[in-house]
Amino acid sequence: MNIERLNNGLAYCYKPMLNTHSITLGLYIKTMCPETYSQIGIAHLLEHLHFRHFGEYSQAEIYYLFEKMGTTLRAATYRDFIRFYVKISPDHLSECVDLFCELIETFDWTENDLQQEKKVVINQILEKGSYINIDDESRKAVCAGTFLTESIMGTAEDVQEITLRDVCAYKQKIFCADNILFTVCGNVDEEKNLSVMKKMEKVHLTANKLLSTSFYPHGFGNRKRNVVAIEAEDDGLFDVDIAFDINYDQMNTEHIRILNGILGEGIGSRLQMTVRETNAYTSDIYSFVEWYKDFAILHIRFSVVTEKFYDCIAAIVKELNRMKEDICQKDLDTTLSFWKTDRVFMRDDTEETNFILSYYNFVLNAGYSLETEIEDKQLCESLQKAAKNLFKSENTTLVVVGNKRKVKQKKVGNLLKTIDQSDQSGTNQGTVRNH
């Protein structure tokens, strides 16, 4: 999927999927980090305001126009971008594009619009509650020193302080040619695509130039076996997150995706089989990758009864060390089949394709294609090298939520030290190389 610039500077992507019966339109706007403005939650509030009114259409008219087409305009605010999207029948392409043009050019909300939408957002914040959860606590520890630790919605107090002038000024800054992408995926031929492009070229965008600054969490790649214990109600369980810093300069992103698949993505993954099935230390354990423009974090997430906590950590560390020495063809057989199948399935899903291609190619600027093939003829060895670069104590942060009096941080730290010690027992046993 190529990103091209229209005459007004708008980044535009077109992915024909003529085998499908739908079209997904997506609008992606990178957000500014909170260090550059005073109100946390302003991006989320701005996203919401577009459903209060845009162009000449009131909220009721917006809902009516989309539902009359048998669809719904949706949006989401992430930590680093806002997304508006809609999945439609090809018959409604032209009118939907017109509505997106209105959405981009709207700045004329009223004070009443703002106050009404603040009530909705504040209700969301209050309904979310303030309970302690491992996702929030892990992000605070792993991403310390960056805007990623902040709540997307902000606090009720944050939202109350945001003015109409603040919101409009913020939109003027981020809805600029350098910072916005419009993506069309689905049953759209070249003629219809040219019609869409002509409409989008007429949209007025601000000429701001946003500085692209790099940022890394405090201590990134030099964690020194960071162990964080968070006090919570003692229910006999620990919620645990083990996080590893990923430096793009040292690791290929496709290798990381495959490595994550082997490690803990799926019921047949190594962590599931050894920690859950063989040792029965936990009923559920999985891994996932959290991607950002400058870096990524691989997480291992699980809950465990306090009595099995240390044994569980030791078993995980042993598996991590084994991956440095012993990745075999069998691992590739099960993981790459999902890697390939996911890309095949996306060719039938215009919404997922729209998001994945836009997210990786625009927000992360990482490059991604449905047609990409793994060409590494020594993939097992490459993955083992990636594991050695990734699974180091200096990359590691462990966060545990529970009765912190039962967490012996020195003991946990000593277990994490052994991540630097390859498990020589069984190395290369039963290994079938892929060359």
C-alpha cells in the first residue's frame, strides 16, 4: 500500500480489494504528546466533539445520515493517534467521502457543544473507576518519563479545565497536511478512486509543520532488573507483567512478531505449554507486543497464586533462555501458518486491512504489506539471535500487583538475573534447522 500526497498535502492511501463487498474509509490523525500542551485528555475530547456536530449537521443528523446507509461512524483515541472510520456498501461511497470532508474542516463548535460533550466524557472517566489494574501499573513503570503513562481520557478535573479555544487551537495544530492520512480500502475501482481523490484534494488543511521528536522511557535498555510491587487487596493472587524493551536498531520487527508468536501468542505457544499445561503454575499466560514509533515493548502477562509466584517466574525465565538456543522448524510450522493466514484473512476484511496498513505504514512509519514474504533462509538462527538481543535483564521490568509484603524483591531480582544465563541443558536437542 503506497502513501501518496495529494495537491493539498493530504496523505492518501488506496487499497483495492475488488473481491469484497464493502469499503472502509479511515481517517488517521497523529496526536501531540502532553508535554506540548497543558491539558491531558484533549485529544479524546476533540474526537468526541466531532459527534456533537460537523459541517451543517447536528448530532441527530449525523447519526441519521450514517444509519440510513446501514452503518455507523466510529472513532477511537489512542495514545498516539485518533482514528475515525466507517464500513459501508460501495453504493454510499460518494456521500460518505463528503461527510469526511466536512468532519476535517469543522472548527465551529459552540460553548454549549463543549459543555454537553464534557458531561459524556466525564461520565466515561467516572464509570472507568480508579481500581488498580496491571495494564495501567505496567505502563507507568515501563514508560516512565513519557506521555504514554497518562490516561487517554485524562481526569474529570483535567477535562473541566479545557476551554473551547484550547480544543479548536489543538485541532488547528494536528489537522495539518503533515499529520493526517485518509485511507480507502475495499471494492473501489480506479475510476471511483480518482473521484474520491478529487474530493479529498479540495479539503482545506492547515499548513502547520509538526516536529517529529523521538522519545524513550527512563532507563530504556538499562533497567537493571527493575522490580515494581504495587499494593492491592490480598485475594491470594498476583497479577504480573514482565516487560522487555525492544530497540528497533537491534531487531527486525517481523522477527519480533514471529518470536512473540512462538513464545506466548496462542494456546500451543511455549509459555502456554510449559507454564500452564506442564507445570500448572497459572491458568492463563500470554505475550503481546506494544508498538510505538521509536520503540516497542514485549509483555508477558499472567495471574498466579502467591504460593506459585517464584516457581512461575523461574519457569518463564528458563523458557526465555531456551529460546536463545533452540528454535526449531516445528516452531516455525505452527507460528508462520498463522502469520500467513492472517494476511489471507485480511484480504476479506476491509476494516481490519484499513487499520493495520494505516497504523503500521503511517502512525508507526514501520512498513507493512499483505504481500510480504519471509525470505530469511536461516530464520531459526535469526530468531535465536533476536531472542538473545531481547531477553536480557537490562531490558526487563517486572510489575506485580497484590500483597506487596509477600513479594521479596531481592529474590525476584535474582531470578531475573538468570535471564542472562543461557539454559545449556537440552540445547539443540531435537532441533531441526530450516536450511
